[in-house]
Amino acid sequence: MRYEEYIKQIMDDFAEDSLIKPDAFPSMELYADQVAAFFGEQLRVYAADGQAPPDAVFTESGVSNLVKRGVLPRRAGKKYTRDHLIILTMLFYMESVFQINETERVMRPFVDNYASAFDDKIDFHRIYAAIEPLLKRNRARFSHDLQECVVDVKTAIRGEGIEDDDNTELLLLLLSLAARADAARYAARKLLNEYFALPAAGARGKQPKPAPGGRAKSKPAPDEKETQTTAPKNAQTKAQKNT
């Protein structure tokens, strides 16, 4: 199969299967293994690309870690609601651009609202229903732009008198796609840093370093009792030295 045909095929598959439709989220609550199965089915197009399939990403331990990091609301009981599934979907789409501590900055206001007993609740289903058509149009636009990019690459090669072969064309095409992805990532990160503030110094402690695999290990807080008993000893030692 020529690479031009292959591009059209994979982009058709991506446009069809990479977005979860708003009405696909079940109204009934799901156990952790059902959550993993839901994403494994809905986002199966990603598994064909050599990535970890979504059902492996959204394991019970992985989801629990997201709760601990404050990017996903705590569940009531043992099941996850439709809101949890929608937020997990948003996290999935952001994970290729942002690290977990950056995603935390984006999601913290929404998670705090979810847990608040006083604020008017955010309707996550309506938010997703608003963004899904935009994402769908972006994918269709990108597919069209990619076809034009193939034509531009062929034109550029002819214009420079370079030998026209698939390897050269694919090299230029991959560089073009990488540059486009880099520009999108740059814009996303600049918006994050400009409008989603870092936690105040000391408010939540030093940010832990990411562990292998991109997850961060939380440093245990010092024991209060130990802190209180250590202070007088230090004071006593200083007093003895002064004497």
C-alpha cells in the first residue's frame, strides 16, 4: 500500500474511533474493572498504534493514583460515576502534552468544585458535549491538512531537484508533522503557565519528583509528635553550649 493511501486509511479510522461520543457514557455507576473495559472498548484505536491500551492505563491502581494527586474526584463507595468517566477522558487526551503535576493545576478547580457542598456544581456532561464536536472538527481539519501537506512535500522536493523517492518524502512529512505537534504543544504549555498558577510556596509542600513511568511518589509528611519533641532538645543543646 502506498503511504498516501495508508495515511488516508489511518486518519479515517482515527476520526471515527478516537473520540468518545457524549451519549456513550453510561448513566449507571461502574466498578474499577468495568471502567478499564469501557475505555479499552471506546478508545481501542490507540492500542493499534503500539501505545498501552486504555484499559491498561486506567487500572484500579492508576485511577486511585489520579484521585490521590487531586486530578480526579473521590468516588462515593466502590463505583465510579459518569462524571468520573468524563474527567478520565479529558485526562487521557491531555496526558500526551502535560505531566501529571501540570494536569493537576488544570483540573484542581474542577475537582474542588465537585467536592464542595456550597458551590454550584459544574455539569461535566454538558462541558464534554460542548467540546466533543470541536474535537471532531479539529480531527477532520487535520486530516484535510495532512493530505495537503503530502502535496506540499512532493512540490518542495521537485522544486529543489531532489531525487523523488518514498523515503525522502516520508522524512519531510514526518518533520512537518513533528513541527506541527511541537507548535501545538508549545501553545498549550504557554497557556497553562500563563493562566493556571503554580501552587503557592509551602501551600502543598515541595512537588515530588516523577517516578519512573511518569507517576510521582508522594513524600510522607513529618510526624507532628516527632517535630514537637525534637524542638526542645535542640533548644536545650543550644542553651548548654551558651553556658
